[in-house]
Amino acid sequence: MLLTITYTGDNPGDLGYLLHKNPARPQTVELGFGRAHVFYPELSAERCTAALLLDIDPLDLARGKLGSKEGGLFDYVNDRPYVSSSFMSTSLSRVYGTAMAGRCQKRQELADTPLDLSAALTMLPCRGSPFLLNLVFEPLGYEVEFETDLLDEAFPDWGRSRYVNLSIRGTVRLRDLLRHLYVLIPVFDRQKHYWIGQDEIDKLLSHGEGWLEDHPEKEFITRRYFKNLGSLTRKALDRLDAAHGSSLGEMPEEPEIPEAVLEAIESIESIEAIEENNGLEGPGRKNLNTRRLEAVLAALKESGARQVIDLGCGEGNLLRLLVREKGFTKIAGTDVSRTTLERAAERLKLNPAEGRLTLFQSSLNYRDKRFKGYDAATVVEVIEHIDENQLNTFAAILFGDAAPRTIIVTTPNIEYNENYFGPESGPPLLKPRFRHGDHRFEWTRKQFRCWADETAEKYGYRVRYEEIGDRDEERGAPTQMGVFTKCE
């Protein structure tokens, strides 16, 4: 496992003072589970990079020296020696402990100053959609990039690996960067190599001071940090709120989820894993995402639209279909994540000089004049990522202010989830089961139609409904679509 930290600025070699590690002398720190090597692969007048290479002895893990599971194949066949996990967090506190505390006798003013820093972390296990990385790191002021590979290029239907190479960059104090990494690495891995007890609350509050209390994903981070242990999560959140004069109000104590149930939850990582496998039982069958995009494209053609904006376009899957159709003369895509838009631009080979396709960053929670001037707007698998109490704002912006002639909205049908996750008679701790960790809600067909009918009536639209995907006689299809047309 490798972590690199790069400082770009005046006298970049000062990074050695901040980390208390001499760039001219590689160092090795003995740990209970292996060795940590510190060295500087890059030192110039413009940049300085410090590398922390963690070398874990897999035999020590198998012998149970670190509280690993007793017996079974897991002790000998697992990813722990090869990924960035809680072992890396522990190494950070041991190797860079003084820097993490923000102390530097020779350069204290530099330690207290936000610097142009970047960090690269190899093989980070990311349980759930990798775009959770954006939701967690971007509010801290970082630019986020990550890459992941197919599990096997010879079998692309197997999907993508859940291991990512992560790069973040921002203007932050070194102590803050180290504390962010210390807390957030096990949040994405959701495993720890040591027993989690009450003292772990103090660690989280100490390293989360100054940033965790105001983070929009505070509850998600805290829950995953404690491996979904409800009692520790609740106590940590209560102490955070008490320390900063806020309160979430009275909330029921969350049950601690048994390990067997957690393993069942992790068996399906994200909506992509679910939907890419849906509808692939026979030869020539198309997966659900392809069928959804084709249904949206067909509805756009039927509407006669020539100018289309895709709101929440992600990496541009729908846009890629639209640009192939000469009938669409003006196409735009917008997303809240700048990094996602950059990947979309690369995939679409965007040429701004052509003018037919444009991409821009925006949020569906704010009025934006750039949303106007289109015949049609598409909102594909997006509204479920919006807090329900913000849906009225979203509707006012899209249906009231932008007001295109045609609006197409798709969203999951939660009734169909039983076909993915098992019968409702299953363990109650598994309910409700959403298809993605960032979904704020998922609707039944009745709930979706109720919202769509009310919205259409309020803003002068009529709406028709379609179901997309293999249909279950009792539960309907996995995706529901509403096609709104403005009344003349």
C-alpha cells in the first residue's frame, strides 16, 4: 500500500520539516503488523513528494497476532496485505503523528498555513459507489479524481473492481490532510483490524475536530467509521452535537447490525452492480441501464424535441446517445460534480468549438438561467439523490422556471427491490433496502405517480407513465418513467 503527499509551493523541501522526515535519508518504522518505509521519490525546486510504503506480513495476519478471524480460509486468502485500509490509518498516526498534531518546531508558521497539497492513495477498497468519494472529499475543499479497472478485461460483464486509486488536491494545512485520511480511509473500506470500543469515539472526535461537525455527510462518515455499530454511532453524533451547540433531536437508538447481516448488505455494492446484471439471463439481452437510456431516447424522439438538456448527466451515458442523433441540434449536460463532468468531456471527446454539445456545473437545488431555452429536459435516476424536503424546490426550478415543453424523469421502483434483496419476510434490519448508498428515498409506483400528478397539475403539464426493464406481475418493473408534456 502506497500513500504519497506532494507539496507544490515556495521551498517545497520544507515538507520534510513538516513531516519530521529528512528527504535525504529513507527511514523504516517497525510496526506490529509489518514495516512502514518513508522516502522521497521527488524533490525539486518546484515540487516535493513524500511516500509512505506499508509492507504487511500476511503470515503475521494469518497467525492471529492482530485479532484476525480464527480458522478458515479468510485468514490466508484476503486483501488486507495489499490494500489501503485501517492499517494505513494506524501507520499515519505512528509515522506522521507529530505532523498530524500540527506541531513543527522549526516551521510552525508553515504548519499553521494552508498549502497546495495533493495526496495519492493506491488500492483503496470502496464499498458502494466510488462517487461516494466525491460526496465525502469535495465538501472538504478537495478536487477528487479516482480510477478503477474492470475485474477482468476478458469478462467485462463481471463489472468493475471496487478498488480505486484515489487522488485528492486542495489548499489545506498538512495536519488537516492527514486527519482527513486517517478518518476516511476506514470509512470507505468499512473494516478495521482491531476491536472497536468506546475509546474509538475519542479518536474520531479528536481527528474530526474542526471539520466533521459541519460536514454534510457527517452521519454517513460516523456510521461507516464505526462499522454500522448503532450505539457507538449515536454516542459519537450526540457528543459532536453537544460540543457544537446543535441537536438532531430525539432519535431512536439504532440497533447494532450483526456481522452476517452486514456481509449480506455488502454483497451488492451499488446500483451499478445490481442493474448491470439485471436482464442478462439470455443471449443478446440488454442490461437495465441500456434499456433505460434507450427508453428515454425514444421518448425524446417522440416528443419532437431538438434541443435537449440532461440534468445530472454524470459521465455522459445519455449524452453519448444524443450526440449520435443528428435530429438533436443543441445538447447540454450538467452535473454537480466538476470531476464527473471532466470525465464526461473526455469520454465524449468534447470540442467546444463545435458548439452543439456543452457541459456545465450546476445544482438542481438552485435556479440557473442556463437551464432555460431547451425543448426537453431529462432527469435520469437523479431525483432519488435529492432530499425529499428539497423536491418542491427542484420542481419549482425545473417545471416552473426552466419550463421546457417536455420533461422526462426516471427513478427506481422500490417495490421491485424484493427481487434483488429477497422477500419482505427477511431480516428486518435489511429494510428499507435502497439500491445505492446515496439514495435519500426510493418510491413505490403509487408514490411516484402521486408526486408526478401533483407536480404536473401545479405547473401545467400532463404526464404519462412507462415501466422499464423485466416486469414482475406483482411488483412492476425495476425503473419507472414519467414523461411530462406542457399543456398548450
